[in-house]
Amino acid sequence: MSRAASPSRIHWIDYAKALGIALVVLGHVLIGVKYAAVATFPVAAESVIYFIYTFHMPLFFLLSGVVFPISKDKSFQSFLKSSIINIFLPYLIWNFIFALLKNASPSPVNVPVGLADLPYVILHPVQHFWFLPYLFIIRCFYWLSERLGGARGRAGLAAAAVIWYLIASALDLQEAIDPRFYMGAAFFGLGCLLAERAGILPRISRAAILAGTTLIWFVLAFLCYRYEVPALRPLAAIAGVGGTIALSFLLPAPERPWTCALGFLGEASLGIYVSHGIFAAAVRIALVKAGITAFSLHIILGFVAGMIFPIALVVLANKAKLSPYLGLGRNWSSRYLRPGGLRLAKPAAPAGGN
């Protein structure tokens, strides 16, 4: 068994995270161009945004749940330290940076943050940063349920979260608690359950699962998009997540340059998530100032900037051992890059990751 396939670093999870973070960046670039109104926004792009949003964040909650039961963070001290370094500090640092840059920007921004609001951004996440505090709280609930009831306690919480998520979605309840929190708790729980039964994954027909879930996801997402059927949203999300996992299992082992690159994107997904919006927005502003309003150019350059610059930031931060201080999670050694360089290679370095 190659080290990239070892239990310490399961490469299909990195693949799935890479696919998910690419969709996050693309979705945010599309939304940024839409609300900035710098170019004619095609109707097809509206549907692309909607389809991406049917499952991309459920995917990350589920993957977080998958690694939760097999993590080493069993003691309270290690759990708290891991949660603070990998979730709370990235949220605190980058949520504030994002809000500060919005306030200081000489150009109009899509969702402005007033100077008086800066001290309160920790309680009110700016745009996409809602994921991190929700994940922090959800992890705490599941850790506590495991301490009190073991695997059964964790499974019980997962079952309750899934049932409530299905009910709340079907009834389209408008509760005081953000529905995204219900969604996150449900998919995190599904990830925990999947981890306990991970042995079935290599034995199923992934090609059939990929074809089936992709078709189901497309049909359900289309029905939600066209007719807005709340009860179908969780099912579309489950199908989309299932298709992504099936695709990740079908991809070759990380022994080729492109699969190593994909695996590395998964490792760097936290850094990309917290910082991509700044780089993509900077490119959009620069293009506008240059008088460039072509939709395709905005999307391509915004997406490239939202991926490449965060990756460079992650690599440099890890080389300098500064990742925790920059809100990029703990320092780690890539399994997909050759030590000391950016060259892709067969995984050889110790396992790391966010």
C-alpha cells in the first residue's frame, strides 16, 4: 500500500476536497462578477451557481465528519488545540482581514463592512466565513456526544441531526438558527457514519454509483432550481456529495503529476478557502480599472488568481513554519510534493494536512 493511501492520509479525501474547493472558488468568482455588475451576466451562469451551491458545502461538512472518528484528537487538550489552530484561528484572522480590506478598499465592494462593524465581525461572519464557526461548534457537539456515549452517542447525534435536517427542509422552516447549521450537523454526522463503514467503499461499483448519483443530483437540482421544492434540497445535496466521492474513488492513485497536483489542492484547501476571495476580488478590481468587462476573462482570471495565489501563500507559510500564525492551520508536509520544492512527485513526505 502506498503511503498516500495509508490511513494517516486517505487520498480520495484529498481528491474530494480538491474538487470541492475548486467549486467554491468558481462559485464565488461567478457571484462576485454578478453582483459587481462589471459584465453582462449570462443566464446559464446563474444556473451554474445554483447547481454548485446544491452540494459543495455539504461535501466539506461530510469530509470533516469522515476524518473525525479516525483523528487523534481524543483528549480534550488535543481536541481543543486542533480546533483552535485549524478552525478558530483561521476564522478569526481571515474573517477580520476580509472585513478590514472591504472597509479600506478604494473601490466599491459587493458586501461592504462599515468601520463601526469591524469589532463585531467575530460574531457576524463575513460572507463565506460562516462555515468555520459552524464547523467549530458542530465538532464540539460531536466530540461531547462521543465522550458521553462513545460511537453510539455519536451515531445517535448524527441520526437526530439528519432527521431534523430532512424535516426542517421539507417544511421549509424559518427558525432563529441558520438552516445551514442544521445542514452542517447532518452532513458531518453522515461523514462520521461513513467513516465507520468505510470498508464498503472499495467494494461497491464506483462507476455505477457515479453515473447514478450524478443523474439523480442533476434531476433533483434542476427541479429545485426550476420549481423550488424545499424537500428535494437535502436529497440533491446527498446525491451531489455521493457523486463527488464516487469520482474521487475512480481517479488513479497519486502517482502521476496531475493526481499529485489534485491531492495537493486537497491538502491546501483550508488556505485556499480563507484567502481566495481577496485575490479574486483584487483581480476583478484591476480588470475593471483597466476597462476590461469581458465576462469570460473575468471568470478565468478570477478563478486562476483565487487558486494560484493562495497555493503560493500556503507553500511559503509551511516552508517558513508560520501557518498557525497566519491562520492557515497547522504546519504540515505535503504527501504530494517533493520535499523542498514545488515539483510534483510520488508521495514521499510525512503525512500532513488541514
